[in-house]
Amino acid sequence: MISVKINLFLEKKALAKKLLFFLILALFLTLIMSVSVATESPNPQFVVVKSEHIDYDKVSGTEMVKNGSKVSIEVVLTNFSKVVEGNKSELIFHSDLGVLPSIIVDEIPREYKTPFVVDHRTVKEVKVTLSGDAPEVNKRRENVTLLNITQKIKEEKDSVIDIKRDVSSRAIEDALSMWYEANETIAKANEAVVNAEEAGLNVVGAKVSLELANEHLNNSLRLYSEGKPEEALEAANKALNYAKEAEDKARAAIGGKRKGNVAIIAAVVVIAIVALLLVIQKRRRKRGIF
């Protein structure tokens, strides 16, 4: 009788362990699934961007849009949620290209309207295409909106897609690159001049070149701000050349002093050696050694 009770107790204990194991396993799987869903659906909007294609001429060596070039965009939206309040949403479009998009709903062209109403019960796919010219710029223009699509449900708005690019030109980028290079070289030249002055050297010529470098650098920045990139590039190039000249003059002065110090030391060593030889020769004569 006692053994039967013990067996029943052990069986109940084993069953309880199994139930606890399956409960923990279920909680663990639920946690993994929730994390997976959150990872796959990070955006709150009730539509999915199926694809996007952007085509434009780039400024060589960059991802920036070449000013005045043709820009073409195609965005396909799908998976419109069926649980939207009112079963409809509004799509709002904006572009700094100054042109209106073309809209195709389930392969049928639709008249553009703003906002554009989508019936989530019937619509499967919305294709938005846009073609226009990038702005003509004389200075780099950052974060130009090529296409923005916002979805509005009741009073709530969510960004569906926001395509931004910088717009520039080869002349603008060359001017900016030259300006930064000249600015860095001026800093090095200034350091060389300061070191030479602290060493007590005459660096008047280097300082004159450094002043001219700074003057042309300031002119370059002014010309760029006025929308004259070619002239800004020319001024920055002059600034770079004068900066290199200033640095060379300062380092030459320091190098000349070092050479002079070496020459003095060498002369002292030679004199010391000659004196030593004379002393040795004198001692030998006293000892009768010739």
C-alpha cells in the first residue's frame, strides 16, 4: 500500500515537471515569435514598399545628383492592410523636382489627386513614377527631396518612403575639395612659421606668403558663397600654392639653422682633433720621439 502511494506520488511529480517544461517552452516560443514579428515589421504604416528604383546622373566619385540632370523614380506599394479604420487611407506626395507623379493602381493609370485616396479592400498594388530635372545649383544643396510619400489614416500620418539626395556639380566639389586642402596646408605652414620664430629665425618671407594664402582662402570662401564655384576653385588653388611656399620657406630656415649648427660642431671637432694631435706631437718631441 505504501509502495503504491509512493509510485503515485512519483508519477504526479514527473507529470508536474513535464507540464512545467512544456509551459516554459511555450513561453519561450511565444517570445521568439514576438521578437521575429517586431524585427520583420519595424514600420507602423499599413502598407509595404515592394520596390524602389532611382536613376540619375551622379557627380563623379560621389552619390550626389548632378545638377540639372534627369531624375527618374519608380516606387511600388503593396500589402495595403485590411484592418484600417474606415477601410481607406490617403497618400500624400511631395517632390522638390517640381513635377507631379504618375500613379498606376493595379496596372490601371489613375488621375493624380492630392491627397490620393486608396481603398484597402480592393487595391492590391500602387505604382508611383516620377521624372524631372534636378535643381540647377551653384552651391551644394543638401537633402533635396526627390520623392516623399506619406500615408494618412484619419488624423495620423506615417512616412512611407522619403528619398533624399545632395545636389552638386563637379566644379562645386572641386572648389570645396581645393578649399579644404588649402586650409589644411595653411595650418601646417602656420605651425612651421611659429616653430621657426620660436627658434629665433628670420621668417619674414614665409609670413608674407602665409598672409597671401589666408587672403586667397577667404576670397575662395566668399566666391563660393556668391555661387561662383569656378572662381572659388581658382582662388583656393592660389591659397594652396602660397601655403606650400610659406611652409617651404619656414622649413628651409629651420633646416639652414640645423646645417649651420652641424657645421659649427664639425669645425669645433676638427679644431679639437688638431689641438690633440699637436699636444701628442709636442709630448713625443720632449721624449725624443720623432
